[in-house]
Amino acid sequence: MRIRLFIFAFFLFVSSENIELLDNVLRSMRKGLDFFRLELKNLNLDSVIGTRIVEGQLHQALISHRKIPNRIRLEISNLIEKAALISNLSIPYIQLNQPEYYNTLQGSIQPGIWELNEDLQRTYQVTDHFISPREQMKESQSDECVANVLGTNDNPKRKCIINKFCLDLMTIDGFSKYSLSHQLFFWQLTKKAGCLKDNSLKHIKELNKRICSNMLVEAEYFSKQSSPRYHDLFMEQIALCGMEGFREDFCKEEWTLKIINWQYDDGCWGLTENSKRIKREEKVLKNGCLAHRTAVALSSQTQLLRHLLEKSDN
Ligand SMILES: *[C@@H]1O[C@H](CO)[C@@H](O)[C@H](O)[C@H]1NC(C)=O
């Protein structure tokens, strides 16, 4: 009887065609993390932002869904464990290899900082978003603003500082591409660090909604491009806006399949373009694998997975 009940519960959960996709995402994430595990000494800080997001977001998934079948719960726990191990073991190498960058951005890889759990919400229709060919924000500016909020390694106690320059930079309308995602990244960390209260919380939630509404316009556009030059940004958009609660808009089945499809046999996501400008935080690993791209792919998959679990709940 207990077996029959269990099987029945399992079928209720998996009756949708979700299960195959869910299994594919889980398998893809396992392969991705196994790749990182083999490259421990070569990872960069951005890789660990990715593994911390995997830990935090999958943990939130387990907390939010009580009815996940045991097999899937176990798989997710294994992924969390794997991601935590990679984060823990690679950080000493990052301190050694990227001391300055680590000093500035260590707050973004502290345990627990990516345990975001926003209520599900929808974007609104945007008709006038212009995708600028140029980035409006320098990565160093964004890093500096994040460091002021999270504290640096030198001065971990001085936190939650948002000067006029950063406030303007992070709230200005009309940014696109990485500049736009840096704005959202900044506010998500600022909120999680406990630097926002009452009115500002409401204000920032509204701002983030505008950012994700604009980002959806971009993601739709990038998803239709045959060139792979936007893969990295596209996956970053799914990861960040997914965490903001916009999974219904950003976690489309078609996009999920694309991302799985882009994965190399090695388990990584990598170089696809011939002439490219490598982002400063990007690092080429073996066989053309890319550290940042693999990290954003894994981060996006945490949201695709959460979305599939949410669909199964209904
Ligand atoms: C990672 O490090 C944290 C904090 O030091 C520790 O609590 C956790 O058990 C470690 N996890 C793994 C998988 O090594």
C-alpha cells in the first residue's frame, strides 16, 4: 500500500511532460559542476558567484517545495553539496590568483548571500526599450559600488554605503546589456545585505521590475539571434531576473532547451565566436571552456529548475 501511494504521489508530481526536462536540467547541472570540480585551481571569482548562486537558489527551492519526490530531492541536495565544496575549495586559489578582485568583491561570494527568495511576479509590457550598442557602465564602477555596500576584505565592517555616484549609476533609466544587469545585481546584493529599509525596499522592487521588463525585451531579441555572441548575457538575464521572481517570463521551455544544447561534452559552456571581446572577468579554461559563461549557465539553470518545480506544484 505504501508503495502504491508513493508511486501515485510520484505520478501526480511527474504527470506533466516536465519530468524529462527536469531530469535533463539536473543532468546538465551535474555535468557542469563536475567540470568545475576538475578545474578547481583555475576557477575565477565569477565562477564562485555561480556556485554560490547554485547553493543558495537550490536550497531555497528545497525549502519552498515540500512535495518534491525523494529521488529529485536527493539529486538537488547532491548538487548543493557539490557546489558548496567547489566554492570552499577554490576560494584559496582565487585569493592567490586574483587578490585585488577578491578584496573588492569577496562579499558577493560569502556563504548565504545568494539565498534570495522573491515572490513570483510578472514583467510589464515595454515598447520603447532601446538596446544600446555600447555599455554605459564600466565593470570597475560596478565593482566599486558593490564593494561599498558589502564591505571589502580590508574593511569588512564598513557596509551599506551608497554614495551619490553609485545611487545615480544604479538607478538611471535607459541602460542596456551588462550595464542593465549590473544594476540589478547591485540591488539584489544590497537588499540581501540588509541595507534597504521600508520605503527604499518598495522603491527598489519597482526599479528592479522595470529593469527586468527591459531585460525581457533584450532576452527575446538575443534568443532570436543566430550569433552566439549574446549567449553569456542572455543566460545572465535569466539567472538574475529569475531570482527576482520573474520565472514565468524568463524560464521558457524553448530557452531551457537552448541552454542545455549549448553545453559542451566536457560539461562546460564555452567559446563559440571567432572574434570576440573577452570580458575582464572571463577566463578561458581547457578546450575553449569559459569560466564566467559556465557560471552564468549554471545560475540560469537554478531558475529553470525552480520554474519546473513550481509548475509541478499546480
Ligand atoms: C563549506 O564551508 C562551510 C563554512 O566553512 C562549511 O560549513 C561547509 O560544511 C563546507 N561545505 C562543504 C561541502 O565543504
